[in-house]
Amino acid sequence: MIEKEKLVEKSATMGRDFLKRLKEMKEKHRLIGDVRGLGMMCGLELVKDAKKTPAVEETKEVVEYALKHGVILHTSTPRRPLPPLVITEQQVDFGLRTVDDALTFAEKR
């Protein structure tokens, strides 16, 4: 199935686009302190300031906002929301738009 569906290649291609879009989002949102990933395992590090103080409460707000709008985010730490590894291009697009909106919401508070 992995070879037949070319899942490794698909993950790499989608991951490059996903990472690029997250990095573009970093330019827009002060909460994003870092963006990194490999394949579809990409993540954001949310911070309060230039000292990279963890944005724990803001991360909770982003995760809760996303959930209320149909996107489930996994956090590997209190400040790094990660997407699920099994995801379609349409879900990536919807998820990124929702995370963008969630960050905008959290930054207004």
C-alpha cells in the first residue's frame, strides 16, 4: 500500500508545501517563534516574546479555537501544536486557514 499509493513521496511533497505555508504564516503572526518539520510532521512553536517565552495560554486558545472550527491539533508540548500525520490536501488547506484565524484570534486578546 505504501508503494502503491506512493505515500512517502506524497508526504514529502505535501510536507514541503505545508512547511512553506507555515513559514509564510510566521511572517504574519507574532506568536509564531519557530516553524520546523519533516514530511507532514510539521509544527509551530508559539512564544510570547523575542526571548521565546512559551505562549502556554495562547496555545490553549489556538487549540480551542481550531477545535471549535473543525480542526483538531495535537500539542507535543504546551506550546507546539502539530497536525495529524494522515491528512489530505483539502484538509491541509482548511487546517492552515483555521490555524491562521486562530492565531489572529489569540493575538487580539
